[in-house]
Amino acid sequence: MAIKLTVNNTAYAVDVPAEMPLLWVIRDVIGLTGTKYGCGVAQCGACTVHIDGAAVRSCITSVGDVAGAVTTIEGLSANGDHPIQAAWTKHNVPQCGYCQSGQMMNAAAFIKEKPHPTDADIDAAMDGNICRCGTYGRIRAAIKDAAENI
Amino acid sequence: MNAIINCSRRSALKAIGAAGGLVLGTRLIPGTFKFASAAGETTLTPSVFVAIAKDGTVTLFAHRSEMGQGIRTGLTMLLADELEADWARVKVEQADGDEKYGDQYTDGSRSIVKNFQRLREFGATARLLLEQAAAKQLGVDVSEVKAQNHKVVHAASGKSLDYGELVETAAALPVPDVKTVKLKDPKDFRYIGKEVPIVDLPNMMVGTAKYTIDIRLPGMKYASVERCPVVLGKFASYDASETLKVPGVEKVVEIPPPTKPVMFKPLGGIAVVATNSWAAMEGRSKLKVQWDLGENASYDTTAARKEMEATASKPGDRFRSSGEIGLALLLGGWSGHIALACVSSALRQITVLTTFAAEEDERVLRPLDVILVTLLRSALAYIGDGGAPAEYRAGKARRRPGRERQGMCRRGFKPGRYH
């Protein structure tokens, strides 16, 4: 029994078990590899995607439970020019880059809800997204920059 | 010495869109770090390092692995700087693993050390070829033109030609001897030593940067391996019946445990092969395994520490001896403690440096330097482990980085339970 879902405005019907995490449907079935596998237990944020604009951890979200439209880093903007992507580029945020899809997806959902965040707001909102390279300083600067330009 | 060769006519290069462009490669004798320089060794496959297409796009083949350390960007900086390339028009292709690239190890913080001169020479050679091509096209002497930011400029006439307009002419020119190529004065560096956007940034921004986990091959399967919790242990028996019921799981593969010394050998276990990652992981979680923990079943941190303490109190093995040990003994002899520190440290230093010198043939070892460094370090060590990096002394780093470790391993370090 195929499961229907919409990812980046494209409709898919995937023949997978309903309990399969959305992350693996996106990566291995649909083939969009921008969303990353980090911990598999919602502790690192690398797998963050949007469902109807809200940031969710796709590694613990069963595909059968997805009720809204999914957006991944590949679909955050048409031309890679979302204010968060522009700010990330301007601040040369990534080092290895592996966590950054999740960081950007989390940040994009956050600044939509809180257009004028303080440092404390940013720290609280981004607390669940780990960066082993330690790019937190640049992430915070980029979010503030993006928030001013949104 | 680099033997830079022109391989613009090779049809295989069409794949990278460089057909009709300028392509420079080198010939390497597999298994050594020596470059072939004799003419006539035409049977060797050239390794392509830089290609300039008709639209001017410069492609560098990165023969080192990126792990967030920035090597793809670093190598590109070396090449682009000497080439006088516009950063926005340089792209990087990841070289596959192939002997033709010579040493592809990405470790020991030596990718830049090993490639600094080599890639600068590549870039400078390509720049000179483009200047020669421009001079030919403009009918002027090569001394009158200068490469500047992806163009070759003839100042006297104000004319300039983009690199893309020059590649066909350049490809037909003989490659100049690298000894005649003039490298930039470091004060003229435009990328080396400066901050540049990392080459993979645009791809990272939209999720198209490729990591190992993102590689997809035709017919590729996904596997997850259940391993014995103890090194050198193996499974006594296992039941995969529930595993094989998981949708997507195709088979279970037994991987034998490694033989000693373990070193970098695969650790063994039971691999669950599936059509997707999640099925492999789910299947693995449903394996029922009885492990035979083997000879290390009771070996733990306490046992390891005791073993290391016992080993440390034994005389060391001498792997190699060279240099002026006598001087170290003589100078250090005024204090029993320092003398002992000197001997052990001298042995370590000399071994490390000679080992390193053997690898890096351009590096000349001067025994007196070694002794002086040794004495200084020994004195510092005697005062309070002052020779170690601050983070090591503060207990924040688990080991001393870099060559210390390399030296230790090379100095006849006895393979232990985990090695």
C-alpha cells in the first residue's frame, strides 16, 4: 500500500512500511540526500526538515504520520536565495557542512516565528542542533543578519 | 621534480567538459613519490590535475579527501593563485581513488606540505602557457603580456584575452620546463593566506554537497553491521529469522573477525544487507546473537593501564639509531635525571626525525639540530612536561598530536591487543 506525500512541492507515492522514518524515505527512496542522518534519535538536529513550515526531526517521524507538505533543504528556496541561505553564504558559516542543512532548516522555521530574535532566543531555538566543527558563533551572526533582511 | 605534461588531446577528458581546452597532468610511478621525468615513458597514464575549458572554467582534480579540514579549498587556493584565476570560475572535481594520483593518503596534516610546491608549479605552468598563447595570438613578445584575474593583458595596446579564448592555442604549445617557470612572490598572493569562501559552500547551501553517505551507485545496497562488543571476539551462533522478515532486508552476511595484529583490518561481525538504510538498521536490531567474547573478554581499562605501566618500566626496543647520541649524553651528563630524560628523548627525537626524513627526501636532517632540540625539550620535560602542548598538559587532549605518535608507532611499538 503506497503512502502519499508531498516533498518540495512534488507529489510522491512510496511503497514503504508506515513506520519507516521520513528521513530514510527522503534520502533512500526519493533520493534527496541533502537531509542528513546524524544520531537517529532526535538529539543532533542534522535531519531537520519542515512539515507545513514547522521544523521537525525527520529521523524519528514515521512517514505514515506525516500529514502536511514536507520541505527539505533542496526545496527551501527556488534558487538557494532564502534569507537564511544568503546569510549563511555571507558569513561563510559551514566548515565540514554536514550539520548545516539541519541548522538552516531549523533557523528558517525559527526566524519566521521570531523575526527579531535576541542572542538568548537564538541560543534557545538552536539548542537542539549540534555542530561538531563549532560554527555556533557564525550561525548566530547569520541568523541575526537574516532576521534583519527577512 | 614534477614532470608536467600536456594531455589536452585525450578523449576521456570530454567527460569533464574540457574537450578542446587545456589540460595539464603529470606522470607518477605508482608506489613511489618520485615523478617520472624521462621522456618516452608514454605507457604511464597521466594524472590530470588541472583543466581549463573553452568557456574559461578551471577544473582542479582534488586527490585528497575532504573531512571538513578544508583541503579541497586549500588545494584550489594553491592552484588558482599561481594561475591568476578568478575564484568564481574555479571548480573542483573529486579524483577517484587511483594509483595514478600517487599518494592519496589524507592524514598527518601533510596534504598541503606535500602539494604546496607541486600545485603552485602546476598553476604557474598553466599561467605561462596562457601568456605564451596570448603573445602568439596578439603577435607580441611574451614579456609584454601578463596574466591577471582570468585574462592575459597586453598593457601596451590595452588588449586582453580571457583564458577561455586562449586554451586552444595553449593546448598546442609545448609545456615549458618547470624549472623555467617563475612562481609568484608571496607578497603577490591573492588567495594563499587569505580568507576565501570554501569551494563547496554553494552546494552545502542547497543540500547538494556530496558526503560519503550520499554516494549512490547503480544497484547499490545498504548494510548495517552488528559487531562483537569485544575486539577479536566472534559470534558463537546467531538467529536471523526475524531480521529476514523485515521488509527490504535481502540477506545476512557473516564477516570473520580480524587476525592479530588488528591495526586497520575490518572488525568483523554480521552484516544485514537491505534495499535501504532503515531496513538494514531495523533488521540488525532484530538479530539474536550469542557472542564468544574471545581472549579479551575480561580485558578492561584497569587491565590496560596495568599492562601499560608494566611495559613502561621495561627497557625500550631500539628501532633505529643514528645521530650524535654521545653529545647528548655528554651535555646531559651533569644531572642523572636530565641525562636519562635526554637519552630517551634523544632516541625519540632522532627516530622521529630520521623516519620523517626518509619519507620527505627534500628534508635534510642535521644531527646537531636534533641534539639541540632534544636538550631543550628534555630540559623542559624535566621542569614539568613543558615540551607538550598546553592542552595535553591540561589533560584536555588524549595524546600528543602529529609526529610524536608517528614516531612512537614506527619505533618498534609492539602490537598489543588492539593493534
